[in-house]
Amino acid sequence: MTLVDQNPAPADAPEPAPASSAVPRAKGNPWLPTPRGVWLVTGIELRRRRPSTKGWIFYGLLLALIIAVGVLLAVVSGEDMTSTPMEMVLVLVLGAGMLIAPSLAATSVNGDSSEGVLAPLQMTRLTAGDLAIGKLLASWLIAVVVLLTMTPFLVYAFARSGWHWGELVTVIGVILLVVLTSTAIGLAWSSLAARAVASVSLAHLTTGALLLGTLLVFIFTQPLVSETVTDTSRSVDYEALTDEQRVAYENWDWSEVDPATLPCVEGQSDWSYGVPHTERTAWLLLANPVVLIGESSPIISYDTWEQDGRAAPGMFAQMHSWVSDMRIGPSEADLAGQRYDECAMLVADANGQAYDDGWQEQQSTASVYPRAPWIGLGVEAVLLVGSVWIVIARLRVPYKKLRQGTRVA
């Protein structure tokens, strides 16, 4: 018996498409942070990560050390205006913030994952951005608490510093930004490394690379940007001196001999050496967080600080002068090999004048050279945004690939 289709398909009808066996791609949970979600996660993190008894003892000793150093500096600095106590306290606050906050953040993600706490939060309506920003702010607020603890001493040190309120607020804001970036770096390593020990170590290594690595790279790359010059310094031609001139020269007695008549020779030693073009690599210094603090501080002139009502140039002013000298680069005299002029020095000494080798003028120019915090701020912003992006990407579910030994719930 033959079965006949009662409703045959038309000859020109298209063939039905084969059923697709592909699994639709999971898009993951939302990532955009929300104010309510960030506030909720921040509160949860602050309550969960309250210091233990040992932690309170450590923080107490650290604050006591900062206060003791500040008081000691205030006592030994005398009654004159000085910015050194305030600058030292700001550096200590920066160091404490870059030590404490990244250490807490570096155990935030992988610590919650190993304890089985992270997965339940990811299954709620909290977005990946809520979790990332909330954890970041919770660790960063610890550094803010350290700074608030030092407020009374900062006010006292500020009154003697000769700074303006706006200048102090600017420097404090930059310090908080640097600490926030270091915290984000620690949080990023926590999302990448499976073990807390590894993430803490990597966070501190990254911070150390920013603090010391930039300086070391700047120093070690100087031979690569150096220009070889031949010494053209002027000096007395000792062999051509008469007996009377030789006695006067050896005793520096110009009562009978005019030093201007001494025979001089240029480039006698025929010595070649390298002069580094530091202006080509000075950006490495500007990327350093501590140099960034110095470049954000007020400019204090070495010549007019008293007339300006300022304290004598302190640590930040000297740092700015040195960095500016590197940004300016070698002078024409340096590139010509003119290191010193002994003949001009002897004439100035005989006339009772100070010998000017140009260094004082160069130092004065460097002290008022325009500040350049923008490279450092740009580096901090890129690291901050990049670290937060990494954390958000690692917190989105479902996971595409899990690290070996990772606990989800």
C-alpha cells in the first residue's frame, strides 16, 4: 500500500532551513555601575573588612610614628617659617596610603572568591561595575581616614609653611589620586591572581616600579642620550709661568702679580666625556608619583622667597628645581665642554668678587621653571581607568575560563 501526501508542497517552495545547533552566546551581566549599587558594596566591604586586633595595633603604631616624626620636625625646625614639617607629613601620608590601601584591595576579589562570598554577590542585581567601584572606594577610604587623622598637625604645619590654602588642597588632592590609582592596581592584581599572596606581592612590585623604576630607568638610559664633547676648560699654564708668577700662584698672593697676566691654556687635558641630553628622557621623572607631588606644589624662587612671604625653599621646591634642570637639559657651555675657567676665577678672587660659573643663574632659572604635572596626572589616569576596566571585565559572569584552583561558590 502506498501513502500519498494529501498536501504536496509546491515545486517552487523554498526548502526549510536546517535547525541550528549553535548555543546562543551569553552576554554576561550588566557592567555599568550605579550609585546605589556602589554605595551598597562600599558599605558591605567596610563592614566585612574591619581590621582585627592586630590590624588596629598596626594602624595605631603607624599613625603614632607619623605624628612622632611630625612633632620632632616641628621641634627641631625652630620658630622661623619652614615648609619641611608639612612636606614630610605629606610624604608620610602618601607612603602610608600607598602601603595600606593597595594591600587591602589586593585581597578583595580573590579573597572573596576563595571564601565563596563573591559568587552570591555576582548573582544579585549588582553589576560588575558596582562590585569593582565599591571595592575600590572601600579600600581607598582607609587612606582618607589616615589623612583626616593628621588634619590638626597639617593645619599647624601649614601655618608656618608660607603656602596658600589652594596650594595645600591641590597637593592633597593629587596625593589622594595617587593612592586611588595604587588601590586600583592592587584590585586589578587581585582579580587576575588566584592567590592573595601573589596579588599583594605584585601590587607592591608595581608600586615600587612606579616609585623607583622610573628613577632607575632615567639614570641607566643617560648613556643612550649622551653627546661626547671634549673638555675646553681654561686653566693656568703652569709650565709657562715665571718664577714670580709661580710663587704668587702657589700662595694665592696677588699683591705683586696681576692674575690677569698669567698665561692660560684651553683644553689642556684633551679629555672627552659624555653630556647627557636629559631633556629627552625627563618625562620618566615626571611619571614618578613623588615627583608628581613636587610638581603640584607651589613654585618658590631661590631669589625672591623672602619678598614673596614664603618660607625658604624646602624639599618639594628643591625637587622641582632638580627636575626642571633635567627638563631644561645641558646648556651651550656644557655642550662646548666649558666646565670651569680657572683664570677667570683667579681674577675674581684678586678683585674680591665671587666667581660666577653660571650654576647659580641656572639654579635660579630652574627654581621658577613652569610646573609640569600633566604627564604624571595622565599616567595616573591611564593606570586608574585601565585597572578598573580589568576588574570589571574579570567580575562579569558567566566566566569564559576559570583559573586552576579557583573557587566559584
